[in-house]
Amino acid sequence: MIDYQAHDGLKIFIILFFSVIFFLGGSYAQNTINSTSSLQITVNVSQKTIISIYPSSLSWTGSDSVEPGETGVNKQVLIENLGSTNISYIWFNTTYPKNDPFGTGHAANYDPGNFVKISRQGLDKYYHANRIDYNSSYTIIYLSFPAPSNHAWWYGKFRDGGREYFWGVDKVAVLATGANCSVDGTIFRIGVNWHNETEEGSVDLSGGCDDFNATNPVTECRSGTLQASSEEWQGQEWSFAHILAGNNTFYQNYTVAVNEYCNTTYWGVWNVDGPGGGPGVDDNADQYFADDANPLYPGGGLVADVVINVPYGVAWGQVSTGTLTVIAQAVDVEA
């Protein structure tokens, strides 16, 4: 005989058992809920001016070696603003030999910093930042200046790689006044056409000349007077002018300067430290590689194209190590 009451109790137990399982199983299928809360973050970035240059060195050796009178392959330097301030101005300095290396026969006497030329990226307009050339150590018999004789003029070459420009300063006229070549009125001449292994260039600088900034010269030379620089450079006093070097097919603007002893010339662009540099001097637009019209903002970068122009007459072999220095200036910032 079947005990229905017992079976009913079992049924009730089974139903309750599965109900519990269903209830527990259903609890795992519910959605998760995230609780969020926010906080504010405030940061004040300190003023810090930092630049980085890459690579750390440039080399023209091995397959990149350069012959006298030739230009080395283009290389690039990246200048990055890693700091927090706007870089308003960028300019360059290069090293140079402290004595005339030409005619010494020793490669180590030359400084490759004196060979460096720099262009803004992709413009193919290269300039020396501060090339130094000394008076000629020998008599250049085919070169002539105004009377009374060549002895009144101290002269040399602006050695721009495969282009050599003859220049002269009227030392006697300056010394007759009891002054030196760093004073206002120092007379300076430079040949229009360059000299190289096949071209004689402008060697008769004895006649009338065009002015310093003639873009289409009709004579063999440019001439004018220099003005005294207000500050010393490299421990010497200088006089300077902004001139053009070259003929009507190719010319470049440079700041040229002559030292107080009349025996050293400076040729510079994008170097505010050199003679005649500094804001407001003849409104020279080429004092800076980059300026406040287009500042280098934090996190930004710019590229300089760099070549070397090896002059004629450089002794073969490994020359000494030179330096290209990048100077970046942020203005109106806390010290």
C-alpha cells in the first residue's frame, strides 16, 4: 500500500531543494556594479630650459673623407626642446685654430670646427658660424692693392672651401692715426670673384670698388669702412661690417670683422656672440638660426643641415677634434 503522505513530503522536500538551488544559481547571473568617485589633480610645472642635440658627434672619415677644396656629405643635427620654456633664440659657436695652421704641414694644427657650415633644413644655404682666417704668411705676388704699396695692406684669404676670396685691410692708414684696426673707419676690401685651382679670381684690388652690399658688382672688389664693435670677443677688440661675399651669380651675406692687431678676420652668420652680433646691430636678420618669430616650443624640435668645407692647403690626415656648440635662449623666465 502506497503511503501518499510520505510521498507528498518527499515531493515537498524535492521542490524546496531545487528551489534553493535555483535561487542560489540565479544569484551568480546578476550584473556587477561599479562604484566610482573622482578627485582633482593639480600640477604646476617648474620653468626649466633644456635642449638636447642628436647625434653627439659628427664625423667625415673613411668613405666620407673630404679632399681639399671640396664639401663633405650633408649630415643633420636634431635640436629638441626637452624643457618647459619656449626657446626664443638659437645660435651657434664653432671652435677654430688659435694660430694660422696653413703652411705648417701638420694636420693636427687644423680645427675642423673652422670647416663647419650650417643651413636651415632643406634650404641648401650654408654659412659659417664663426670662421677665422689669418693674414697670409707669405707674399702673394699676383695680388695688388692701392698705392703706395702692398706693404700698406695686410691681406689674406677667406677660405670658404673651394672658394678663396682675397681680402685686405689698410693697416698703415689706420696706424697713421695712432689707432688700431678695431676702430671706426678701418678700410676693408674683398675680391668679388673667388680663386681656386683653375680660376685666378679677383686679384687686382687696386682700383675703384663697389660698396659692401652690391648685389651686381661691376668692379673686381667690394670696399667700405668698418665700425667698432661695442664689446670684445675672445679677449680682443674688433671692427665689423655686414657685407656680401661673391659675384653676381653666387654671393652670401656675412658679418666680417677684423681684430685690433689687423691680422685676423672673422666670418659669421647665426652667431650673436661674435663681433657685430647682438640685437639691434644694423638689424642683421641672420644673427639667429631660430628666433622669437617662430619659437621652439616645449616638446618640439628642429633640424640643422651641416656640412664641412675643407679649404685648399689643409695637410692630409686626421685633423684635431673640433666642436659645434648650440646655444638656446629662453627669455623672460625665472632664473
